[in-house]
Amino acid sequence: MSNYQMEMQKLVTQFVDQLGDLYKSAVTDALGGGNGRFSNGHSKGAKRPPQELEALADKFVSFVKSHEGLRIEQIHKELGTTTKDLALPIRKLIAEKRVKTKGQKRSTTYYAGKE
């Protein structure tokens, strides 16, 4: 084998090894092993602890009391969360009448309800 052929074989072997490692990492993450976390710190499909949901709900209610009439995009930016993170706590707060809404879809604005 010439030096060029040996060098090419070496590079191909390294590349294949790297692809294998990347594939293993992707499969491990997909199956819930390894890090497997998203940017919000939660694993895909994992339920958030009730204490975390309650803390987020309380934070949301406190913010809405002092900043009534804002839309979810404005609120989540101020709270440092995402709309998706707030969806479940907001639904519960509305059901409990701790938060009231006006409008529909993206134009929904939030107001304090009864405590």
C-alpha cells in the first residue's frame, strides 16, 4: 500500500468511528438515556414535579397582578420562560379562576382573578 492509500484508509476509519459515536449518542438520547434534556431542562415526555408547576403558577399570577393586560409572548419574555412551559399552569389557573382572560388565541390578554 502506498502512503496515500494508508493515509486515506486512516482518515476513512476515523470518520466512520466518529459517525458511529454520534449515532450511539443520538440513539441514547432518543431512548431517554444520557443527557437527553432540552433547553428548558426537561426530558422529552417527562412530567414536571407538582412543586415546579405550582411555583411557576404563583410566579405567573404575581406577575399578572402587577402587569395586567399583557399577552403571553410579553409575559414569558419577562419571566424568562417559554409559552410552552406556561401552558399547563395557565390552564389550571384559569380553571381555578385565579387568572382571567380576554380575547382569543394570540391576542389573549391576562388579568388577575380571585385569590
